[in-house]
Amino acid sequence: MYFNKHSFSRIRAGTFIISELPQEGRPAEQDLPPNVDTGNLKKRSWKLLFPGIVGGTLVAVYAVATPFLTPALRKICLPFVPATSNQIENVLKMLRCRRGSLVDIGSGDGRIVIAAAKEGFRAVGYELNPWLVWYSRYRAWREGVHDVAKFYISDLWKVSFSQYTNVVIFGVPQMMLQLEKKLQLELEDDARVIACRFPFPHWNPDHVTGEGIDTVWAYDSKTFKGSKKNCPKPMPNVHLY
């Protein structure tokens, strides 16, 4: 084994102490050429590292924020506004004495679906924001109802609601007319639709509870479908001579 003069600090009575052995492949600071400024090397390293940190942070912020901001760019915007405790309580009032499956259209953070699952419903939530869907699944697992509360990433206009007997919607005025037509075509006669914050434009509610932003309207399918069936048909054009 070869040792240079820097390898030993002392040799005494046949024993030696190794004081400074440079790491393999990495020169010690004193072995660097005299014209190399180690301070400048560190500054250059930070200059290269800092843009990478900033870039990575911006990418992470973009990935998190985009699902929350893109609804504002759609023709019909359905923003995420968490349901209040009074709204949840009023929705559950409208679900008393009812059973079967339930769907929350635009389920947000999942609180309506989870509350319904705790009341014995087989509940499903559809939401476009993947972060909210993943968070809802975590909340359902934490609350112990993940086996009866399911969440899916999907556009509400691409889903058929014909299999559900209870429908909950926290909508906005711009979408209620179009959703009214969709549900009237898809739902069975024993279904109930519960609207929060804004009522449907043409349906007459069977039940109303709450005040202000906590108002909840319940519409029975047999009522709004019956009103359509009972509308008089237009008379054919008859020419009298």
C-alpha cells in the first residue's frame, strides 16, 4: 500500500495514525489547484439549484390549482363550495323514509355522500376535480363508510342517472334548465331529486325546507313527469270552410 506524505500525522514506535485520507474520487480541499475559489464553486451550485427548486414548486402549484381553476373556463361553471352543516341536515331531512341508491352530482369533498352513507344509503359521488375525489375517498375510509360510499372522476353530462332513486345537486342557475331536461328523461317514477341553493326553473317542489342559502327543494319524479304527461297536446290545424 502506498502512502504519501500527507497520509500520516505521526509515526511512533512502529505505529501510525491516519489523519487525512481524501475520499476516493474526491480531492481534499487542500489538494485543489491554488487558483480554484471554493466559494465561487458553492455560489455556482446554488445558482444552478435555485431555478430547479423554483421550477419544481411552480409545477406542483400548477398541478394542484388547475383542477380548481378550470371550471371557471367552462361554459357552465360549477365551482366547489363546501356544503354547510345546515344544508347537510336539510338534505337528510328530505331523505327520511327513503331508501335505495343515492348520487351527488358534483360531490366536492364528499360530505353529502358520506353523510348519506352513514344513514344507510348506497351513495355515489361524481366530481371532475381529481384532488377532491381522492380526498373524498380518504374521508370515506377515515369515517368507515368506504364500502358504501364511492367516488368517481366524471363529467355529469356524460353520466346516466337512471339507476339512482335519490339525486342531490348543488347547482348554479345556468345549469338547472339543462339538468332538469336530462333528469326528466333518465329518472324512474320513484326517484326524488333534491336541489340545494337554487331550485329547478320549471318543476314545482313537493317539499321545501331551510332558509336562504340553506334552502333545499325536493322534487318527486312522479310529480314532474306527471306534469309533463298531463300537459294538453296541441290541437291540429283545422281549416273550416
